[in-house]
Amino acid sequence: MASSNRAEAERKEDEEYFRLLALHLREVLWVADGTQTKMRYISPAYETVWGRTRQGLFDNPQSFLDAVDPMDRERVVNAVANRQRTGRYEEEYRIRRPDGSVRWIWDRGYPARDERGLNKNFVGISEDITGRKERE
């Protein structure tokens, strides 16, 4: 019983550390289900970077594509579709925020497999690299 209580306390502590990281990172942390049809988690930074609500993304997981610049959209759509098959995803693309501003995003994703090797979730990080792109 003591082992179970200790494990539960450690799990809660891990969750608190994750929560603190997610709240304070400028990068967007995201978790999609293995079929990529449902967002399981999106960090608060999404609202700052994309200028859109997290709830909108939970309601429609593909809605982030609406913000992708038309010049980059087909490439990003193909990369998202292929990540399920290849297990890899890394793209740079532009988004247009509701206020009309353009931001550059570096988006990476990785499969999170369960103990049987099944792709249970897809986890990733999206970083606003606009400053770097402007310096280039």
C-alpha cells in the first residue's frame, strides 16, 4: 500500500512539473491522439502564438491548418498526413494570425507508443521562429 501511495504522489508531482513547464514555455506543446482526429492537450502558448483559442483547436483539431499561409498549406497538409505513416514530422511554415500578422513556425512531432509499440498519441512542440527568419 505504501508503494502505491508513493507512486501516486510521484505521478502527481510529475503532473505538476509538466503543468508548470507548459504554463511558462513560449513554445506550444501539443498532444494529438494516434489517429490525429482529436487533440488531447494544447498548451496556453497556442493562444499567444496563433492568436486563436485552444478551445477552437479542441473542437476542430485540423483548424490550425486554417491559419497556415496558402503558400505553405499543401506541404503542411501532406506532412501531417504522412506523419502517421512515417512516424516523423518536422516542418517550417508561416501562419496568418487573426490580426493579419504573419509568424513563422517550426513544428516537430513524434509518436508516443505504448508498451506494445502501438502509436497511442502523437506529441510535439511548435516554436515561433519569426525573429530568426527575419534575421536571415
